[in-house]
Amino acid sequence: MLWTLIVVFFMVVYFFILFGVIMDIFRDHELSGWWKAVWLLALLVFPLITLLIYLIARGDGMAHRNIRAQQAAQQQMDAYVKETAASADPAEQIAKAKKLLDDGTIDQQEFDALKKKALS
């Protein structure tokens, strides 16, 4: 039972690293399509050796690409939060609600509820 648990653990770690390397191969814009194909073919033919070679040879670049991707995601999140916070102006919310009321999308009761929520 313990041996099975150890084997399963290392299989999960292996697949986690394998998928991380495959994602990095496709994320790397510096590699040409041919080199990407060579790396993927090598992963199919000699998986463990290719993983080790890739991690040794391109591990530093892999970390930098991962950091850049995280920074880009953080910038997108910050921009979204700023955009959402900017639209939290009560006058703007009431104006949007009034437009919905004029268009007939909401009725007077819903407009009053939105107005009350914006002012509170």
C-alpha cells in the first residue's frame, strides 16, 4: 500500500512537470515552430530524459516566462479593478439606471431600488 502511494505520488509529480513543460513550449515566442515540434517529439520518444534536459537547459527562461505571464495577469486584474471602481460613482449608477428606465428595461420600482442602493 505504501509503495503504491509513493508510485502514484511520483506519477502525479511527473505529469505536473510534463504539462508545465508542454505549456512553456507553446508559451515561448522565441522558439520557432520547428523547435517546438522537435521538443514535443523528443518528449514523446524519450520523456524523462527530455524533461530533465529541458529543465536544465531552459529552466531559467521558463521561470522568466512564468513571471511575465503572472505580471500580465496582475496588470489585467488591476485595470479591471480600476475600471470597476471608477464606475462606482453614484451619479453614474443613477444615470445608467435612468437610461434603463427610459428604455423600458426596468420599471419604476427597480429604478427606485437601484437609486437607493447607489446613494447608500
